[in-house]
Amino acid sequence: MSDSLWIIGVAMTKFMRYQDKDVIDLGSEAAMVALADAGLTIFDADILAAGCLYDTNGIGQRLQKQIGQTGIPVYNVTNACATGATAFRVAAMAIKAGEASIGLAVGLEQMGKVGLLGAQPGKKDKPYEPAGRYGAVGPMEGVLGTSLMPGTFAQSGMEYARLYDGVGFEQFAKVAEKNHAHSTLNPLAQYQKAFSLGEIMAAEMIAYPNTLLMCCPTGDGAAAAVLCSGERLQSLPTDVQQRAVKVSASVMTSDPYVDGGSVQFDVNTLTRQAADKAYEQAGVDPQDLDLVELHDCFATAELRHYDNLRLCPEGAAGEWIDKRGPWRDGQIPVNVSGGLLSKGHPLGATGIANMYEVATHLRGEAGDRQIVGANVGLTHVIGLGSACAVHILERSAA
């Protein structure tokens, strides 16, 4: 079994809507650049894990046909918005188990304009005849809550505002103001434009308190990571060792039972449990973090996760954003990439794209958006249903 786990190559495509490339083109580009970043080729990889949500038909094997078919095991995974991080963990677990020493994880997605996520069509014939697992006699969307993503996360944000003082429309909007400002320094972000707080609050309301500029865009893109065991790392060139990023913690959780969880998705408990376990695994405190890339599918989600990831005291997320705690020049920079709100959210790619961002800062290679002196970073992703992954990465001491 491997005693340590390292990232030695990372890459991501620009997130956008591609007319001239398909999902395999995007995945191949990220995979080949990540392998080159590690100074390796596909012939060095012992395992390939491919994560894609919208195209699940042998996506890894189809990817192999473009980057090289070497006969290695291929694992195709889907796990909602945590799909990319799940692919990463599949490769990581193979290395930790001693079945592989080099692993390639690729998250890829081509979504285009798919509209609102989570919509459930109603029955057109016999609408009042009991059907389905729960014997529903008609669609409940908009009658008893909502399964649409903007509404789900709007409800979560308003629940937090009800529980704690100092949280309202303005605090949620400040999250989007920060992330759009951060995006202007990231050439790989889907959108690179700053907006004033007033512009964000005056934008079209999607699901209160989330306006259009507080919702992440869908799109196309891919990201890839090359993982390596500690033992194998020692045999690689010095420059690879010096740029290697240690994976100090890798944790995945699902929903534990909570009262009300069958009515409203609980994005909090599994995130807190994953974060607490990751901090314990890595032996670090939240205040040791130099940057965080968390799952800001909506501005309300990011504010809640400040609390869930223990970045601020319980109930103090509103005060923390007011004090600019998560800005790039604040206490713990959060989503300096621009986050999903600006960078974009091709579902299968997001989990590994977050690792690309943090690893790039830990290597000191993030250019104009570099967090100077970054040594420890955290990535977080959550997919409703639910699956949460938290990873803690550390700069190489070599």
C-alpha cells in the first residue's frame, strides 16, 4: 500500500461553449496536457478514471481511442456534481491500495445550454392516477417545494438567514460580487467580468435571493490530474518532485438521515462531516488554509459552505463576507478562480478543475491571480442526491 499520494500533473481547458469540439476532444486535450505536465505519457498510467454525467456510454474507453489504448483498467463514474472528484478518488484509491503507482483522472462534460437543472416533467396522460415509487397523483414541482436547482439552493440560503442574524439579500449578493471580481484574473473562466453589488442585486431574479448573476452558468470543458504514489515519485526527475502537490486528505460522504431531508436537500451535514474528517486526516486546522475552492453553484450555497467548512464561526457567514474574509486579500481566499459563478460548471469537470486551481497556486504558477506563499489548500464539491468530496492539498517540501 502507498504511504502517500501526490498530484504530479494537472490541466484544464477553458470553460465555455464549444461549437468545434466534442466532449472527447475536450477530455483528450486535458488528459494529454496533464500527462505532459507530469513528464509522462499514457503508457506510464496504470489506471484511467473518467467522470462524465451527461455522456456515460463508455466515455473512458472512447477517450482512450484518442489518447492511447494500452489495456489498463478504465472506470467510468457518474456522481452528480461530484463526478470529477469521484473519478479522482477512484484513481487515488487504486494507488493507495497498491494496485497502481500512476493514475490518470479525467472529468469531462459538454452541456451547451441545457436550461434549469433538476426539472421533472409532469404526466400528460391520466395526470391524477397514482404512479411511481411514492404513488404521486400529480407533479409536485412548485406546489410542495421545488427540485429545480435555483429553488433548492435559494431555500437553503433562506433557511440560513432565518437561523442567524446578519444574513440577507445583500450578503448573498456580496458572494457573487467577489467571485465575478476574481474572475477577471482567470483566463480559463467562462466569464471574466466584474459587476457592482448594485448590478448583481438588480439583475433578473431567478429564485429569491439568487439573481441571474448569482447563478452559475452551464457549459463545456474538461480537467485532468495525474496521481502518483510516494514510492513512484522518488524515481521521477527532480523537477517533477519539486512541483508535486501532496494529497493530504481525500474524503467522500453521502447524506446521513436528517429530519426534513426527504423534503429539502441537506447540503450541510455531509459537507461538515467530510470537512471534519479531512482536517483530521491532514492534521490541519481550517485557519491553516491559504485558499479554498468550494462549490458555489449559487451564491447562497457559497455562503452556507463558509460555515460548513468551518472557515468562519458557526452562524457568522454573513459577518465574514461583510468583513471581506473570503476575498483574495482576505483572511482565507475563497474561489480566486472566479468560482462556478464565473468560471462555469461543466458538471463532470468541476471536481478536478478545483484541484487544478489549488494545485496551480501551491506550485506558485497561477500568474496574476497567484495567492503569494500558498502552502495548503482545500477543494470542495457537492452533488445533490447527495455526494460531497473534500480534498486537502499541500505544497511539496522537496
